[in-house]
Amino acid sequence: MKIGIVCYPTFGGSGVLATELGLALSDKGYEVHFITYEQPVRLTQSFHPNIYFHEVKVPTYPLFDFPPYESALASAMVNVIVNQKLDILHLHYAIPHASAAYLARQILRKTGADIPFITTLHGTDITLVGKDATYTPVVTFSINESDAITAVSNNLREETLRSFEIEKPIHVIPNFVDVKRFHQSDKNHFKKMLAPDGEKILVHVSNFRSVKRVPDVIKIFAKVKAEVPSKLLMIGDGPERQKVEDLARTMGVYDDVRFLGKQEQISEILSIADLFLLPSETESFGLSALEAMACNVPLISSNSGGLPEINVEGQTGFQSNVGDVDDMSRNAIHILNDETRLLQFKKAAIHQARKFEKSRIIPMYEKLYCEVIKLYNEAKVANPCRK
């Protein structure tokens, strides 16, 4: 099977999941073609003979204040589908990938080379961007034109059905983690460098956007540090970073916070962590939290979106209402100030993460691909003039 994957090539959850899916499918012998504007970050770590990258080039002209990426993407899809003879196209994040795929399909139907496409909803394409009245009609139409729709959590599925007039079933296929790569490894020498006096290490990973409520991470850490000697590692970058660095200085904890920026070897950093903080306004799933749990790191999170589907209250960590920094801090201190209790939470975290191991999830996508291709081809045979 030849599979096209369209995604954002960034550190965000949708891009990471799409890349990990492509890598897993490649390992199983499928030919995978990534179509995006630059090489996805997790593709740079090693060579994979079954993976191909096709760069979407967007020409710039003085006429355009905003280069027409959607049109360039649709043209790239057409070229790759025709020249590589793809069997199916998998779109991650509805905007603008699903609408570009619809345009590509209309072009391809003139040649008889059209193929089915699946749209996977990841979160903010529905909960934030998609609800904007500017985009709603296009998002609704292009999702409904997909041959299959998936969502990464039950919560996102329900949110989509509440917010849009969706005419087809939405299959829930959760995010997954590779526990062979994301696991606790021996990095004690690294931990001693960062916490020479045995301090606990807290970690936050995100794109530092307002929806992640990154200032709450600093506020939680300040309260925890007052009770438990600790350090905080901030991984990622984005629009809130300077604001958060200034807040850490104002609260007098900056010297105990390391802003590490974007990192590719996340598992090595998570291996030395004692607690993961994710106080987001909303999370459709929380892939970064799942990767932390796979490295034996319990979770302090909000109770929004799909987080309750992975963070088991009182076992893998605790959930609090969005913005309740006091409750999150109390829960963090409760876990950290007792070594036996901390160990219990760590064991529960890895046990829960294994429920989302990629070997359990990838077959769900394989099954869906086969079903969609079969139904699409049957429909073309039944109606060869289908448009």
C-alpha cells in the first residue's frame, strides 16, 4: 500500500503524531509519502528507506500579501498522487489540508486517478480555529467530503459533533506512543548536573501558546518549590516564552528554571523527571503527557478536553479545574513529598501508557485504510462516471 500523509511539520501534537504514524507504517513495509512545506522534525533523526518527502513550494509574487499555500498544496497532492500512484491520502489537521484535498480530488477526477482521503481531527483545528466563522463553512464541507473521519479522543469526537453539522461517523483512534523509544533510561549523571542536591525535577513540554497556560506552570512550580526542593525544565518555544521567563524572574524562581527550547531527544529529558505539568486550557488528547507517562512520569493536569481519558485521577496523577493553580500545587506536593507514593504513581503512569502503545493503535489505521480503499473502489466500479 502506498500512503500519502499531509501534516504540519512542526513540534505540535498533530505533526508529531502524523510523523510517528508514518514511521510506524514504514517499519511495517508500507511506502509512505509526506507532503508538506518542510521536512517533519522527527523524520530527521534517522533514514527510513520506505519514506519519501515531497516539499510544497509556495511561489511569492508582489500581488500576494499572503502566499496561496492551499493552492500550492493541492497541486503538490495531484503531482504526488499521479506520479507515485498513491492508494490513499491521510490528512492530519483539517485546515487547510482537507479543503486542499477536495480541490485535488476534483482535478484528479478528470483523469480518473482520484483516490480516497481520510481526515484526522487533532484538536485546535476544531476547538479553536475551526469554530471561527471565517472558516466554519469550509471546514464543515471538507470534513464531510472526506471518505472517513477520525478523532484522537472521544472528547474531540463529541466536540466536533456539537460544533459542526457532520454527516458521517467519526472513528476514535487515539494517539499512541512508542514505548521502545519513550522509556526511562539511565541518565543519573544528567540528573545530578541539573539537581546536584537531589532536588525533584518537574517538566513542561509545549508550543508555549496561550492555550497551554504556560504562566500557570511557573506559578505551580513556585508553590511546589516552597515546600519541596525542586527544579523545573521548560521544553519548547513559542509566543508566550518571553512572558513566562519574565514571570519566573518576578516570582524569584528563575534560577531554578531551565528554558531548554525545542528538543528532539525528549525521552532523555523525561527520563530524569519526577512530575509532568500540563495545565492547559484545552487538550484534545495530550500526546506530550502520554510520552512523559511512558517514561514513568506521573501527571498534574487540568481536567479539560481529552486529558481525563489518559490521566487516571489518583493513580497516574491528578486533574484540576483549568486555572486552579492552588489545587494543582497541592496535588504535586502530595506526590513529591513521599518517595513510596511517588514510586506508585510512576508505576501506574507507565502501566497506563502501555495501553496506548503503537502496536495496539497502528492496526486500527491499517484496518481503516483497507476498508476505505475497498469501499471507494467499489463505488467507482458501480459508477464509473462518478464526480
